Amino acid sequence: MDRSDPAAPAIRVGGDLAFTTAAPLRTEVERLLSETPRTLVLDFRDLLFIDSTGLSVIVHAWRDGQQGGTVIQLRETPRFLATILDMTGVTGLLSGRQPDDRSERHAPGPSARV
């Protein structure tokens, strides 16, 4: 962990962030968010793998940060993580973008039933 900037502490996440390994990160995120920094940085430069549990840690950090006024910033996201975040819509959450009703909706295909 890097506390060189008290307003934006950073947690370096490495290896696998999965069901069996996510709990310590979730605990550390909760602890730091309780101190209400302006920004909490999650540095993923050493991340090798992430599953849905790891992704949920990021989403919960964002939600809890929103409630306490802390911005969650991701740093050094590997390409595979950036792709997952984009596909799941998490990138939009983190950037604060709100989907535009017209541009983000897709018309139902021919086999869709309404």
C-alpha cells in the first residue's frame, strides 16, 4: 500500500483476484474508505486474473465510495481487465458517465419478444 498522498491512498493488487483471494482486498478497501479519503486508488499493474468475485470488490468499492464521497480510481489496468470493465459497464460507473437512453439502448432483434 502506498500512503505517500494521504488524500489518495493506493492499494496495489497483484496475482489472482478471485473467490478465494478477494476477502483481504475487500477488507482493506473498507478500512481505507472508513477514513474517507478524497480518492482511493486501486493499482492493478500486477494483476494476472480476475473473476466475478474480484469484479464485485471493485463495484462494491465504487458504491461504498459514492456513499462516503470517495472517488475510486483504477490505475495500470491490464488490457484483459479493461475489456471486462467495459463489457460489464463498470467503466461507466467509475467514470461517472450516465448512459444516454437512446444511444445505449439496443433495439430488440427479430427473435425478441416484448
